Amino acid sequence: MSSTQKRFTISELSREFDISTRTIRFYEEKGFIKPLRSGQKRIYTPADRARIRLILRGKRIGLSLAESVEIIDMYHPGESDSTQLDSLLTRIGKRRAALEQQRKDLDDMLTALDEVEELCRDARKKHRDKQPHKSLTA
């Protein structure tokens, strides 16, 4: 690594990505990132930073941690990235289909709730209309 290459502390990355230092240490424990060490201090490279960014991006689009890392690990500089892109596109398609199904299920449930709510309101109104009105002077 070049001596001019930027290095990061765990606190800097934690603040930048708005994640806990524990999360970053978890990624390290799982082998997803491999910071350098200077005694007990962790020193993160731009590659570690990029991996964290990509892991978090995967999380935002609904990929599991394992899926994100699997796709990230498909990248090999200097080689074609078509396998990586195809895999990502396949997973995006599956995730989109699952979300579309969830949206349809929610829309169906909201429609059913509207129907039941209307039936309840109608029944309550009929029940009130059948009740004798009490006189205020009685």
C-alpha cells in the first residue's frame, strides 16, 4: 500500500456510515473486511471502506449480508464483471418480485379492511336506527 493512500479509523468509518463500531468489528470477525493492525488499533484501507459501503448498499436494497458479500467477492479487478452483474441483476429481480407481491398483498388486505369496516359501520348505523330515542324531558 502506498504511504500516501488514505487510511481510516474505526471511529471515522462509524461516523461516515452511521453504524456502530460493533457492526464494523462484526464485519471483521466474519472476514468481510480485513483491517491492518498497529498494536490494538485497527487501520482501515480504502478497500475496507468500499466493502463496508457496498455491504450497506446491499442491505438497503434488501440483500442479506451473505448475499452482499458473495456478490462483492465476485469482483476481480482486470477481469470481466459480467458474472457479478448478472448475479446482482438476478437477485434484484427476485427482490423486486417479492416486494411487488408484498405490495399486492398489502393492497388486497387494505381493500378487505375497507370492506369489513364499511360492513361494521352499516351494521352499527342500523343498530342505532332500531333503538328507541330517549326523550330529554323524561
